[in-house]
Amino acid sequence: TMQNYQAPESLLQGKTILVTGAGDGIGRVAAITYAAHGATVILTGRTVEKLEKVYDEIEQAGGPQPAIYPIDFNGAIDDDYQQLANIIDSNFGQLDGVLHNAAQLGQMGPIESSHTGTWMQLMQVNVNAPYLLTRHLMPLLRAADNASIIFTSSSVGRQGRAYWGAYAASKFAIEGLMQTLADELENVSNIRSNSLNPGATNTAMRRLAYPSERPTNNPSPEQLMPCYLYLMGNDSLAVNGQALDAQKK
Ligand code: NDP
């Protein structure tokens, strides 16, 4: 199964992969893991110091030299994404994968008492940013031998749950974006698009959402990496339009 996938060490050799939210949590570990399997990783996120730490870790481990591109998805506009695509094109001339990982939890609570501004902001980061990034990166991805786009979902992106508000709606939107894109890509291109629900994972976001939980009861991001590797590497070439789970239910 995907959860038991054993990636060859050279799985991502020669590939250039962009990871959003690469400074912390699952994105951080995914970036480090991709680099350890040979990928040149473009680290994006909003806190530069965190990205620099990940950069150093990859360099110290002897991985291909990564790149840092700070971007705050809350304020970024269309032109910022075009600029990012231009910089990737001129610096690397290629892009073979995107892990849309960055997201915010937002304000939990009933829809009835939610704040409009908070809702809008969360949609900006969790939905509009992955949309804009994908659209502007498509020309680069089309030019790749093959490319993988991974959207990050959640169990509340597949079944709504009380008090998960904008976050749940944003993850449903991500599934819709993934499915629509995957259907457009079916049989006509070298690009695949899937969503991955990491499941309960010991990160800052999870601790915020479940303050009473014992953090170490949940798997660490490292434990999910077989799925993240499988979907990014060439062993998943035939997988498109799937909503997948990194943990067995
Ligand atoms: P974390 O909160 O640990 O990390 C989220 C990352 O996203 C951080 O690097 C953060 O940057 C970045 N980010 C947040 N807001 C912005 C923004 N406005 N612009 C740019 N970057 C931003 O979360 P997880 O690692 O737990 O979550 C990763 C993904 O997995 C998310 O999509 C989440 O919804 C999903 N997920 C997580 C689960 C879990 O149990 N952990 C369960 C189900 C889904 P910074 O550090 O600078 O704030």
C-alpha cells in the first residue's frame, strides 16, 4: 500500500519541487525528505527564519542546494505568483512537482458567529493561494517530463463537522479544485493532480485544534512521508484525481 511505500533513495533525483509552508510542520519534513531523495527543493513560506533553518538542514545533510522564496499567501496578489514562476523559470528552468501544504486553521466556532474578515482571509490562504500558484506554474509543469501536484486536504474536507467553519469549507474547495484540474489533465498531459489528507499529525496546527490531546499520541510528520514520496515520484504516474489518505482509517 501507499502507506508502506519504500522509496528508492534516488526517487526524486533531477527533479525540482516546490513546497508551500516549508518552514514548519508537515511541509518542513516533506521538504527535507524530498531533498534527501535527490530533489532540488524550492522552500516557500512566510517566516524567513524558519525557511533558513530548513535550508541549512538540507545543506548539512548534503542534499541538492535548495532555494528560499518567502511569500505571505494572505497578502500576495496575482503578480506575485507570476513573479515566482518567472524566477523559478530563470533560476531552474524546470518544475516537476508542487506540494500545496501551507494552510491556516483560522477561528474555530459556529458559522453563525464567525467573522467575515477571518473567513475571507482563510479562504485567501487555503484556497485562492493554491489556485493562483497552480495557474501560474502550469506552463512550467507542462514543460516537465512529468509533474505531480499534491493538494493537502483534511478529513473535514470530505465530511463537514461542527465548528470547523472556514477551514472545512476551504478543504472541500481544495478537493473541488483538485478534481476539476485532474479531469482537465486526464489523458491530455503529463501532469497529475491528487489530494492527500495527512490525518491527525503532531504539528503546531493539530495542537492548536486539539489542546486537550496528548500530542505524541499522533504520528509525527516523518511517519507520513511514504505517501508524500509516492505521490511526488514516478511510481504514481498513473494516479490522477484521487483523494487519498496518508493514514489508514
Ligand atoms: P503547521 O501549522 O505546522 O504548518 C503550516 C505551514 O503553513 C507553516 O509553515 C506556515 O508558515 C505556513 N503558512 C500558514 N499561513 C501561511 C501564509 N499566510 N502564507 C504562507 N505560508 C503560510 O500545519 P501542519 O503542518 O499541521 O499542516 C500542513 C497541512 O496539513 C495543512 O494544509 C493542514 O491543513 C493539513 N492538515 C494537517 C493535519 C494535522 O493533524 N496536522 C490534519 C489534516 C490536514 P509559518 O510557520 O511561517 O506560520
